[in-house]
Amino acid sequence: MKKFISFLLLSFVVYALQAQIKDPVKFKTELNTLSDTEAEIVFTATIDNGWHVYSTELGDGGPISATFNVDKKSGLELAGKLKPVGKEVATFDKLFEMKVRYFENTAKFIQKVKLTGGAYEIEGYLEYGACDDESCLPPTEVPFKFSGVTKAGNAAAVKTEQPEKKEPEKKEEPAPAPAEVKDSAAMMELVPATPADAATDIQPAVASSELWKPVISDLQALGEEHGQEDMSWIYIFITGFLGGLIALFTPCVWPIIPMTVSFFLKRSKDKKKGIRDAWTYGASIVVIYVVLGLAITLIFGASALNALSTNAIFNILFFLMLVIFAASFFGAFEIRLPSKWGNAVDSKAESTTGLLSIFLMAFTLSLVSFSCTGPIIGFLLVQVSTTGSVVAPAIGMLGFAIALALPFTLFALFPSWLKSMPKSGGWMNVIKVTLGFLELAFALKFLSVADLAYGWRLLDRETFLALWIVIFALLGFYLLGKIKFPHDDDDNKVGVSRFFMALISLAFAVYMVPGLWGAPLKAVSAFAPPMQTQDFNLYKNDVHAKFDDYDLGMEYARLNGKPVMLDFTGYGCVNCRKMEAAVWTDPKVSDLINNDYVLITLYVDNKTPLTETVKIVENGTERTLRTVGDKWSYLQRVKFGANAQPFYVLLDNQGKPLNKSYAYNEDIPKYIEFLQTGLENYKKGK
């Protein structure tokens, strides 16, 4: 009994310190009687913003599907399968190469049962998977227990009995494994799961194990990782700003700058008023594009934009749009909005005065520059839509608009700069054709998503890379003057800047050549199809775990005098695969992991059953352990106070942390520093 009380106190302390535990889904369970012979068990979830819960029957090789599981039942039979109810989001997942379905904000699952008469009882659990854009929770269980009495043809006397009101399954934690594992298949010494045990002093099987003791406070003292949301917003802004700078140098925008600034300066005898008008013009450009970004989000919704960005049909249409714009930039034809639109707005600007006329002039610029800015804005919005943020498109458009408006205000402040401004000419057509090549390259990225969705296998990784190699090689030859398009002049001279641009393009084409044989090519990993589509791969710089069992791996590390790297992962963890492909393939990272650490990879969604189910008490609540994955999930929660993957932690061979934990972040130097710091701390402590 003393051990039981000690464990409850320890559990309370752990619960208080679990700052990293994520609890984004809360389920309510109820049994509704539909008639004397029929009832339904309803699971209703409230889902935090940014998270989603996967639907039923997604198939093998994908994320965790919602499933209905029965431990025992009597007096009733299941009627049909678990049914998802509500608005599902269906999209193609590029990592799993399959279509998935999930719920956002709310979810409901219904299992119908047939009452056979008399007393009935059913006990079991709903299992589900939940993810956000950065991490996934381990398979989580929602327990239920209902009983009552019914008579066919008479009114039902029903008693519904639920396990104590608990927070979502995330807290449903399996029991840990013992320090000494007699059978690695069983993974732990089992405690019988009997009702008597549940009512008395159930203890975790590894209560005495030093290796399983919580180290949450130690990790907090070392400093934990935080989200990268602020950095991602800065990245979105910078991306938009760079897009605006590119748009500046197109034939649709650059020639308008001196004419517009001169107009404002000559429009008024008061120079200060002319400068103020130019500032107003620039601010109007910013307002127009930011409003456009917000309008797109409000019309479609952040989650719809995210789903749209991975939709196969949308990607085919965007691919065709970019190819058409590229052909236009090459000189095949010219794309313009109807001239009457621009003329109507322009004439309205001339007939009005004050701020409204300036705003209408800015709107005219937006219309007449569409053929050059449209592809850039479209590509920007597609990229930022994957963040699922309501404000991300507006932030991207803010950066784009500031870059576009900047020269109008600067030249208004310093009119003498207008004289040194490069005149429009052949160099602008070079920029336009260069954009055409880039649009053609990016178009293949969108076609690749559709290709994966329909299983055409037209754009396997080596085919995609071969096309990119040809495109960037042709761009290099064009910049050197070896290829001519209809609007190019006959000047055969190649300027210094143009020469260096050609050098960069040709070097990039050569850089991609080893990718045809399996080299990772981190610079293009975000665009190229996944490595598993590569038919011919000679690259073998992979990282493989030495153990998938915590206790056995720790014993090996102790006997060999090495520190340990724990990798909490999942078969359905998207960002885990990203880290393995983008970070672990780095030679320095793979060398450190393979040679200096004992890597133990623990899959929290491992469905290998234990020889017996185990009921344990965690945070004062009874939980049930059923699978090996449950065990590793419990280890992550009780020892490290976290429940999301990927999650990396460095330990000495006594189970003490050597550095702060590391979550999803593809910064390779930072990951190397994380590993090296742990190694240095291990050597100091020996």
C-alpha cells in the first residue's frame, strides 16, 4: 500500500510538471437508445485549432484510423461498422502517397448496437490518431463502459456508466516495462487486468526501475525547445518581399515607376504635397494586396486553402496555368486582363481628386501588371496556404506589396535618383524569359503532386530531376546568348551580371546530376518527389536504429560505455520522415548518430500486442496497456513529459538527460550542435 501511495504522489508531481504534454482533443461518450432493440454509442470530440483527427478505414501504410474496439460484451451485438459523422476534409498526403480523411474543430463517430433483450453490458475503447502541422500524438484511446436492462417490445431501463470523466486519450497511458525484460516480445512483466486489481493497489511494472524515473525537471533546467511560429511568419514575409522585388524588374512594372513618380511631383507646385501623394500611392498598393490576401483566406478559409494546396485537380490546373504563363513570357503570345477594366479604373482616377484618385491609380497598376505579377502572387499564395494560418496569406502579400511600393516612395523622396534609373530595354526581356524558365520548373512541382495522387508514375524522382536539369541548363545557355526567343534583340554581347546568372544556372543543373543515382539533394528536397519513387538508388548514407527496445538498448549502452539517443517516432508521423530525409542524411549528423550514440527508435504506434493487457494507475486514473506502442508512449509521457513526435532526447546510460530535448526543426547545424553538446556533457560526467 505504501508503494501505491508513493506512486500516486509521484504521478501527481509528474502531472504538474508536464508542460509539454499536448491535449488538443477532448472526447465525450454517450449511449443513446433509439428503440427497444437498438441503440448507438456516440463519441463527440472537440478539437483545438490547428489539429485534426483522422477518420475511419484509411488503409495500411497511412495515419492512425479511428477504430471501435470491444473488450467484453453481453446482451447486445454490434450493428455495422463505426461511422464517421460530420464534415470530413479529404486530401492527398504527399508523404504517405495516399488520400486521407480527417476532421477539424469537431468530430463525431457513431457505433450502432442491437439489443438482444434483458441485461446488457459493453466495455471497450475508441482508438484514434491526431496530428497538427508539426507533430502527431501517439494512438490514443477513449474508454467506455455501458450497462442496463431492456426487454424487447417494452420500454428500456437503461443505465449508462462511463469511466470517470477523463481528459482525452492522450492521457490514456500504458504502463512501463520492467527494468529486466525476460521476454522482449512481451516487453514487460505483466500485471493481471482484473476488476479487483483496478479497485486496489495497481502499480506500474517498472516502479522500481531507475531507467524509467521521470527527468522532466532535469530537461526543464536544460531548456526546452519552443515552436517556430514567429520565424515562420518572418520567412513568409521575406518570401513575399523577394517576390515583390522580382516583380519590380518585369516589363509590366519597371517602366511605370518613373512616369508615376514624375506625375506626382509635377502634379502639385508644393513638393511636400507631391511626396505625400507618392507615399499615399505606395500605401495604397500595400492596402490593395494585403486586402487581397485577407479576402482569399476569408473566402476559402485557412483549412480549405491547405486542403486545396494538396488537391490533385487544383495542382493540375496550377501546372497548366504556369506552363501557359511561361509560354507567354517566352514570347508565344501576350496575356492581359481586358483593357476596358484598366481604362475604366484609369478614367475614374482622372475624374476624381484627393486620396480616392491616388488609390484608383494604385489599383490601375495592380490590373495592368497582372500578367507579370499574377504567377508570382499565385505561387506565393499556394506556398503559404500550407501553413493553415488565417493571416499567412496577408503576411506574404504585405511583404510583396512593400517591395512593390518601395521604389515609388524612395524615388519621390529622392527625385534625382530617377536620372540614374536604368532605362527599359532588352535586359527586361531577359528577366521575363528567365521567369518563364523558372515558372516551367515550378510547374513540374505541382504536376508531381497530381502524379502521386493518381499513381501515373510519370514523374518519378529521376524523371523530375532530369527535366529540371534540362530546364536550368537551357536557362544557362539562354543567358549566354546561345538561345534566342521572338522578343530578344540581336545584341550578342553578354554582360557581367548575365554571365554570372548563367554560371549559377548551369552549376545548379550540374549539382542535380548525382540525384539521378539517389543523392539526397537537400536544396531541392522540398520540390522533388519522395526518395521512394526513385528506381535507381546508389546512395546508402542511411541511419538505422540499433534497438527498438528501450531497456535492451540501455543495457547495451551501459556495457559499451556509450550515450543514448532516443527517437520517439511513429509509422504515421509525417515530420519524423522529413527529419530522417532532410537531417539524418547529412554526413556529420549520420556519423555522430551511427558512431557516437546508441540509437534507440521507439514507435509509439507499434501495434504488436502484449501477451496480456495491463491496467495501471497514472495521475490517479486507471489506464489500460494493450500494445508495445502504448508502452513507449507511456515512457515518453511519464519520463520526459511529452507526447508528440518527432521527439529526440539524449541520455547517459543511466537514463539521465545530457541536453535539452529536440523536436521538429530541419536546421542541420542546430541538430549537430544538439548532438555534440550531449556528447560533451556525457564525457564530462564520466
